[in-house]
Amino acid sequence: MESDIRKKLADKIIYLRNSKGISQETLAFEAKIDRSYMSRVERGIVSIGIVKLESIAKVLGVKVYELLEF
């Protein structure tokens, strides 16, 4: 169950990032997140805290809750 949620979140982040033409490296840099950690988030390997999720949402131009709408 937990890994399903991580995968859905990962897919949503990737979708939004690609739709805005932002590279993973750029997203990580602008969100002040280590690029290797961002990679693990996008692969659904790690859970992400709300503060980092908020940083990603800001860079992607969405609200945190929009990242969690699957």
C-alpha cells in the first residue's frame, strides 16, 4: 500500500515536471533537494516529507494537495 502511494506521487511529479519542461536536476536544484534524493522520490523508492513536498510543489507551480490528487 505505502509503495503504491509513493509510485502514484512519483508519477504525478514526473508528469508535472515533464509538462513544464523542467529537468529532474533543475527541479531538485530549485526545490533545494539533493538530485539523487529527487531521483529516488521519482522512482518511488523513498517517502518524502511535507516540507520537501511543498518545495517541489512551489517549483512546479501547484499546491501540495494537487500533488496528492491521483
